[in-house]
Amino acid sequence: MLKKYLNIHQPIKTYAGLFAFLTITGAVSATSNDDLRSIKDGSASNAKEKLPLKEMTGEALPAWRDMESALAWVVGPVDVHVLNHHGFRDSANPFFLSVLEPRIHILSVYAASHPGPDVMRRMLSDAIYPGPRDIFLTNGMWKGRRPHLVDLFGSDEAEWLEQRIGEATASLGHIVIRVEPGGDRYYVYVLDDHDENYLIMSDHGPFESQE
């Protein structure tokens, strides 16, 4: 069945137990930024599990910013991973990805820094975890983004990142995950979000869920 679906978008009740775990392990502190350490409840329902997150990050220093590594021990492998913090440079750290081993990565993009070259390299790296993976972006390359990429990362990195975005499984649209009854297989649909008709632009799968 679809083992776990790591998602940042659906608000559910606060998961006090997990917050307590992270506090005990020193992953959060009274002086840390609430937004960057925010999480929400993980809930299970028959075929699949969901762990909604928000803006938590995976930077190593200071220690309270590395929420991802602390959470990785609790979550374990997942099938679908919606990147924390929109795929900003402080997200998707190597340890986090090596534990989760996602088959599908989804990025909710709204700025030129989403994702940065470092995050893209980590998502693509077979050294971090082996096996196939597909990357879906809600908004990859738009008119005028290239100059911003050059300003942020330099011309060589901007060119490399633009090429990788172009090679993504999908780089524009509303992304929907549909799970078969029983949770053994799932599909990814990319919808045209230019209007409220939401016509299907592409469909992908079926993907076999992890045991």
C-alpha cells in the first residue's frame, strides 16, 4: 500500500507527541523561529499515511533549524515527498532524503530561488539514495526567471538549473495524487491551472507503493 505521503499543504491538528520528541532531542528551542520549525499532525487512514508539514528546514547550524533530520527518524521511507520550505536552499538535506527515499518529489514554486541548484542536485543524487525518482514542479520556468537565476546563482549554475527544470517530469500545473483502493498503486496527474476547468495536461503512473 502507499506507505507514506509527506505533504506540507493540508492542515490537520497539532501533533503534540512529535513536537515533544523534537523538543526533548534538542531540535527546537525557545529562541528558534516558530515558522521554520512548524509541523502538523501525521494521520493514518487504511491505505495510506499522511504527514503534513509546513516551513520546517534542514540546515545543520544552528541546531534548531535542522528539523528535517530529527523528523526523518520518525517518518522513515515515503512514496511522495512535497518539499519543505518550497525547496529553498535550507530544505531537503541529504540525511532527510536518504531516509525518506521518495519515488516522487513535488515542489510548490513561487520564487526564483525554488529550488536552488543544491536542492535540485540532492533530489537527483543516486549517492544520497538509489533508485528512480520523478520531480514535479508547480511553476518551473516563467518569462523573466532566467535573469533572476543568474543574479541568485551565477550564469553557469543558472544554465544548469534551467536544464534540470526542463528535464523534470512536469514543470507547470496543479499536481494531484490519486491512490487506488487498497493503496497498492498511485498516479500523478498534472492539471492546467490557468483557469478553473483544470484540464489534465499529463498523467503518470501507475507507481507501485512501497511495502
